[in-house]
Amino acid sequence: MAEELLASRNYMVRAGLFKDVDIMLSTHVSSEFGTSFGDVNTGLVSTQYSFHGKSAHAAVSPWMGRSALDAVELMNVAWNYRREHLRPQQRSHYVIVQGGDQPNVVPPEATVWYFFRELDFGRIQELHELGSKIARAAAEMTDTTMTERILAATWPGHYNKVLAETLSSNIQKVGMPVWSKEDVALAKAIQQDLGAKTEGLKTEVAKLKSTKELAGSGSDDIAEVSWNLPTVVLSYPSNIPNLIGHHWSSAVAMATPIAHKGATAGAKAHAMTALDFLLKPELVKAAWDYFAQQTKDTKWQSLVPEGTQAPIDLNQEKMARFRPKLEKLYFDPKKYNAAEFGEITADGKDCAHSQWFIAGRHNRNLLTRPPADKFAESFWHHCSQDWIKLRKHVVSGGLLVVARPASCAGERLGLGFRFSVLFGETKVGPAVLKSLTVLHRSCQCDVVFLIRALQTRLLLGFCAG
């Protein structure tokens, strides 16, 4: 339901799910490795107009019927004429999701689904009201009735400068993945096939961007969160540059090592950023100071009416059809050398050959004693004091961290997630927790993790979509 339908965060915000969260670290797949702050994207209202008429035989007695499809078509014609007199920054588009059963029956029911996009709350609201006015007029013209169902809505985003600067610094430290010749060859072949610029894959991380108004850009309902608490979005390099959005070409990389390498790099940057905010409360304060200025004159209001139910029925039939077919395309770590994707332990060994350990709400006592295998024993001896410091921040609230073999951690926990953790150098000590990879195996919805800290009372929300 959440994927591309923007129908989750608004409902989550209004339900109070983020009231005790201090910062939000979110993600979006990209061909770049970077982040930005400030205003970004359009906001929108997603709504369906359903027209209700009267059926009749289309040849024998059409005058007895009232065509709901006529109302849909008249609304669309009217909207397309009105486009000439709308701001160039707006974007609006529609699909007819129900148009009747067969030609010889006057359609008694018809539905059209609209997205109304603009660059601020007031203009989005005005655009939506105009669409509803035209829908009512179409019903009047066809002697039908009309009902509206708002599915979702989101503001344009505003991402936090303090979070973005911290994340960008960690992106620079992680660096781009090392692409193989096969990775680059695949990228170039697809680019060439589409007639796009043939450059292969990005080799340098993106600079921190201060975003401005972006006419014609997409929408993302993480923006709803960004107006309720400090938020940043990480773009991680799991796709091929210069492709067409919402096109088969943009799905190719998802079943290849390109996606896994990019997601792993992004997870490292996010995990390092999470540690920065866990261990430096002054960063949290700075992020909220920026947020206070951001919201000084602009207060979030929901574009979805109070009492609206989340449209959890959407895409149920499609997912039932396609989920079994997608399973054969899921990444299988047994087919690849984990070291190729950067999952290396502190002593340089391939993570697949290291027995790590799981700590957190399911097995909290492991935080108080060393694990059994030789690598973990030496690691524990080397950094136990640093681990104890980190434990003070985390253990009281529940979920932390660490992996056994990355490929089976999710199965062992029965969670359906894959956990992978790396250790490395940080300011806190010689070998503290450095990187956490969280990959949703079925990639159907956002995965939200809350990491609590005892001393700073910090909550970080991870949205890996």
C-alpha cells in the first residue's frame, strides 16, 4: 500500500507514532550517493472521484441510462482545458480505474484517480479544491452523483541541515562502492539501449546540496515526518544513472550486485550517523534548533481529513499475483562472496566466516557477556570498555544491533529481515560498532526501527524503503 502511493506517513503522524522520536533518518534509492537539506519535491493530494449513474441497454434504451463514464470524461476534458491557466509549477495527472463493464451497457459506475501536485500547502489545497469543483460540475452535466475518496496526501519536504551535514560527512568517509567490470558493462548496455548518456556507474559521492523549489519533481510522504521532527533522506547508489523513472529499465539493477553494494554503502553511512547522534547529544539539540527555525512561521496541517481511513486495500490483488514471482529475484548471498560487497570484519576477514552475535530485545543478556567464537572473543577483549560505553546508551530501550552470519540473522530471529554489522574506527574507541545494514527481504513496505538511548533519551527512526 505504501509503495509510490504516499499512503503511510500521514496516517502514522496523525496516529502519534513519531511523538517521542528525536530524529528521522530516511532513505531513497538512487544512482547517486548523497543527501540534501532545505525545501525539496512537490506535495500532493491523491484522490478518487467516483460517479454514480443508472444502467440501461446502450442500443435498446440508452435514454433510460445515466452514464457515469460520461461524467469522468467530461471532468478530464474540463481539467485539461483548465491546465492552460494553472501555474507552470503544478503537476496533475489521472487514470480511469473503473469505466464500465461492456459497451452495450450504459456504465452506472465510473472512477477517475487524480494526483494534484504543487509546491506548498496552500497551493496544493487550492488545486485539489479546483479539481473537486470540476468533478461536481461534471456530475451536474450528466445527471449523475459524485463521491470523493481521498487516499493520501503529503507536503513538500524540508530536510534538516544539521542531519544532512552529519550524514554527508559520513558519506564522504564511506565512499562509493567499488564496481566490477560486469557492473559497469551492464549499466552501459542499458544506457546505450535506451539512447541515454552512456557513462556507466557513478564513481564519486555527491556533494551536499541545498535544495530549492523543484518544479516537476516527484513527491515523497517522508515529507510529512519532516514537518514534525528533524528529518534527512539518504540517496544510496543502488541504481544506474540516466534511466527512465517508473520504467522497466529502473528495475534491472535491483536484482544485481549493484543494488546490494549501494545499499550496503548507504547502510554504513546511516549507521555512522546514528552513532554520531547517539553519542553526541549536542547534535540532537542543534537539529531541533534548526527545526524550530524551519517551523517558526509554517506549521504542519494535514491535507487528509480527520477520520479518513488508510487505503490498505490498494494493491492487495497485485501483490498476491506478483509476490511469488518476485521471490526468485531476491538477492541470494550464497551466490556471491560477501567480501565483494564490502561486508568485512574488523580484522579484514570475510563476514561470512565470522561468528558474530545478536544483541537486543530478543537476546539482551548477550550484551553483558562475550560471544563464543574466537574472532568475537578477541574483539570483545579488545574493545569491551568501549562496548560498555555504547551499551549504556542503548540497552535500556530494546533494539540494538549485531549480526551472526549476516545471511541467516533474520531467519534466526524470525523477523524476515537481514541484519549485517561491521566494526571499525570511531572517536569513541578503537573498535566500536560502525555499520548496520537493514534490508527488508520482500521490499514491500517501510521498515521502521527505533533505537533508544538511556542517557540521552534519543530515538532514531530508520525508514528503509
